[in-house]
Amino acid sequence: MPSTTQAPPARKSSRPRALPPIMDGPETILNSATVLVMVPDVHRRDRFAGVLSTIPANLLMSPSCADAYVQLHHKNVAVVVVDGHDDPRGAIDFFKKLRATQPFVVSVLIGIEWDRMALMEAVNDIHAHRLLPNQPQDYDLRAAVLSGLAVERERREVSRMNRTWVRDLLNKVEAALPSAEIRQYEERGESLPLDLIRRPGRTTSAAGTGIL
């Protein structure tokens, strides 16, 4: 006789499934990352806006470098996409000035391949993340922006870790040397002996505590 036991009905919930905290928390990609797209031509600007409308970041559109400067004056930006076909040199200068105030920004340039000097500066001077042709495929544009967001996050994390490492190292140096001795190194214009934190046999009276 076949069994009449039935599996319990699947549990249903009307509540939407929350995004993982790494995606929707403060200072994460969905809430903090900003992408600015500078395209002079209105039709191309509308097209690029449509292509990038679903990326997990805030999207800003700008018709000129001057307008972009205004938008970025009090706003941090992760990725900047510039259509430089009409003015490759202006696009390069824009990124040079932007790097002075936003060193972590990731640059994507479109349509500068016909200007050899601008192309060389894009690679050697501003270290462009991606160089796209004048008529980029939608997939290539999205991929460049998404990978740029990941690169910008990595740059910030590396910078944070470096600052932490340097701060810890200086704390060990200050613990190992009396303040008067540190001033003597500074007055003589000599570098601090950072290797002292690895010197064995440093007594606690001279080294303080916690010196390895």
C-alpha cells in the first residue's frame, strides 16, 4: 500500500530577502561608491547612462570637465569615465588635476587611441585602468567600471593597512628610543634606526615594552 505521508509545504515568506551585510552596509559599494561619467555628446551620454544604470554604485553624469569639477568638489569618487575623443589632451589634464585631490580614483578613458601622445600619457602618467575605443561595446564599458570599483576598494584597503603598519613601527621606535635621542637623529638629519625593533638583547630599560 503506497504511503500517504506528504512532505510539509514549503515555507513562504512575504518579506524580501535582505542583501548580505557586505553589500548593503555603510561605507560599502552600494552606499558609498560613486562613478562619474563625463561625455560631451548628449546622445552618447544617454546611451552610457543606460548601460551603467544597473551597476551597484551611485552614477553621476556630466557634460564637461568643468561641470565634473563642480560635482566632485565636495564628493569622493571611485571611478571616472571620460569620453576624450574630441579632446584627448583635455581628458589627460582633467585626470592629472583630479588625482591631486582624489588619489584613489580609477580612470577609464574612451576614444583617445588616435592621439599617440595622449595614449602614452594615459598609460605612463595617469596609469589609466582601461582604455576603450571610441565606440565601446556595452559589455566592455560595464566590465571596465565594475573592475574599476574593485580596484578602488583595494587601493583604499592597501593604504589603510600601510598607515597602520607605519604607525605601529613608529610606536615601537618611540618606545625603543628616549625622546631626546630621537631629537638628536632629527637634528643631525639622519634617518631613524628602524632596524632597532629587530635587534636582540635590547633591554626593557632602553627599549620600553613590546619591542621585538
